[in-house]
Amino acid sequence: MGQRPGETANRLSAPTDAGLIAELRQDLHATFQRLGAPPLEEGRTNVRQELTVYTR
């Protein structure tokens, strides 16, 4: 992004960037696994977020 500060197009599905996207996803999953995080699919079903509701 630093190289293209004015970029407005979503490049996630661009065929020219498919290899880079796959490599980044693999690196991200490997990092999560190394840190002991559950697989994303499991996190969607067994992680519950409790949000505090603030009132004035």
C-alpha cells in the first residue's frame, strides 16, 4: 500500500496478485498456528465476544 497510496481498487481478486495473496494467507495462517490460535473456522463457532454497552 505504501507504494500505491492513491489505490482505490480492491486487488484481492485480481488474477495478477493471486500468488501474492496465497503467500500472504499462508504466512498468516502459519503465524496463527505458531502462536497457538485456533483455526479461523473454529474461532467463528467457539469464540464469543462480550461487548460492554455504555449509556450516558
